[in-house]
Amino acid sequence: MNSDTIVQLIQQSMRVGVGFTASVLETLQDGQKRNQTISELQEEIAKKTEEWAAKGEITEQKAREFLDKWLNQQKSSKTNPGSPASTKTKADVGQEIQQLTEKIITLRQELEYLREKKKS
């Protein structure tokens, strides 16, 4: 990276900061603009909440399907020990379940945060 690029990056960063600050001050000083900005933010939060809820629902369905499939494989592997289902170790399955559980928890936390933010 040459020095001209660094200088341009710093200059652009400063301009973004000054522009952001000016926009915030204008919004705070103008009641109508402030209300419009708050309304737009609430709409955006509502859209994101719906989007994340849908994503959470899909993830939850995938997790259920995975667990159902795994349980069925476990049942069939007990009756047929040489089947491919028995090649996965309990640690592998446990790790996959843990990862899916963490994803669900994260999505639920994000959804709750957005719901609380929307209320305030």
C-alpha cells in the first residue's frame, strides 16, 4: 500500500466522520427530520426482525430435521451395525448438535434484542 492510498483513506475517513456528525446534528435540530429518521430506523428494525425470525425458523427446522435423521440413523444402526450411519462418532454428532444449538441461541438473542429495541 503506498502512502497516497493511506492519505486518501485517512482523508476519506475524516470526511465520513465529519459528514456523519453534521447529519446527526441536523437531525437533532430539526424535529420533523428527527421524527422521520426515527420512523425509518423503526421500519428497518422491524424488517430485520422479520428477516431474522424467518432465518431462525429455517435454522430451527434444519436442526429438527438433522436430529430426526440422526435419531433414525441411530435406530437403524442398532439393528444393522455395519451401516454407514454407525461411522459417525458420538463426538461428531454432539459437536454438530452443539453448533446448531448455538446458532439457534444466537438468533433468538438477536431477535429479543431487536424486539426490546423496537419497544423503546
